[in-house]
Amino acid sequence: MPNVTLFILQDKMPSEETLTTLTQECTALCTDLLGAALDKVHIIYVAVRHGRGHPVFAEIKFRLEVFRTASVMEKFMEEIGDSIKRNTDLSARIRCFGYPTENIHARN
């Protein structure tokens, strides 16, 4: 963990090259800023039909850790928002959800 899911308007979905760059930047933020192990980072893109709201909705789920303070998460959200805007020219609504380790049950 963390899992970063970006829901992007289907008619605004960036090219594969752009998504590759965005993936690299999101991965670096997760490993460098959030201290996540590379093999625990998942970046997912979902093309959506727009109903209402921002053209990109970013949902980040992560394991709560003492070093992932409110200020760290604020910096993470700012930087991931900047990365999304820079790579897609779209503004994102960003929501982060932290879970205590004992509440996470997972396989691979």
C-alpha cells in the first residue's frame, strides 16, 4: 500500500506516454514522500463517464504510519495534484484514506 486510483474522464484520458510519466511521478511521491516500498505501490487509471464534479478524481488508500503525518499528507496531496495538472492539464479532486494496519486484510 498505497493504492493510487485516478478516475479520469474517458474523453480526456491522456496518451500512454503521458500516463507513463504520471505513473513514474506518482510512484516517486509514494516511495520518497510516503516511504512506501516500491512493490507495495499500485497506480491505477480508470476511464469514466462524467456525471458531475472535477474531470479527475484521485483516491489514495494507504496504511497509517507515524511518519505519515498531516503535514506529510498535505505535501503529498499538493505534489500529486501538481503532477496530475502538469501531465493532464486537468484539475483533480484528491481524497486520501488512511487505514490502521490491523484493519487491512490482504493477499499479495
